[in-house]
Amino acid sequence: MKYRAGYKYQLVEDVTVRTGIYGRNIETDYISLYANGVLIIRKGYAWDGPSGPTIDTKNSMRAALVHDAGYQLMREGLLPIEYKGYFDELFFNILREDGMSWIRAIIWLRAVQGFGKQASLPENDRPILEAP
């Protein structure tokens, strides 16, 4: 049996978000990014919620989900690392759309801008573990 550790949440329905990323068609088992800018994160996708020393709140979950999916596409080499800034800004915008205060959202944005790069690099993909 092979698996990856470190996930806290799993989607029970698809999530669709409009992005400003056009002209790309990317299809994985759980993430689709279409040329029209639509990002679909599919039922069954697992993610770790908001990272760092923070509290997972309702107004942070969707932003963390989209941010994690975008960073995963970069880690897997399906999007260039140059999209990191885009996904950081999208993260901030979704935090605000979902009701997070401006000051808290700015603090979170600065955190991912300053410390998030490692999570977007291919060498930092979660290792595949094996059980007997």
C-alpha cells in the first residue's frame, strides 16, 4: 500500500474558481485548469488547510484549498514557478471574498509571500510512503 501523509481535509464535492490564468489546459486526477481560466478541484482532493501557526477558520478554508492546489500544479511542473505570485494574490482575494478582515488577510498574504516558495518547488512534493 502506498500513501502520502500530512493531510487534514478531503473535499466531498467539487470546488470551482475563476482564475486569471488563461490559455492552459491542465488535467490531473483531482485538479483541472482550463484555457478559459476555470480551476476545478475535484471531490476527493486532500489538503492540509491553512499552513503555519494559525487557526483554521471557515473564512480561510477555500483560499487555502485553492492556494494548495495551485502550488501543487507548480510542484508537479505543470505550471511554471512564476505563477507563485499569482496564487498568493488569489489566496488574498479569496480570503477577503470569504469575509476575512483586511489586516488578517494581509498578514497571511505576507506569510505566503515570504515563506511559501519552498512549498511550490518540485523537490518539496510530499514523499510517497509504503506500508507493509
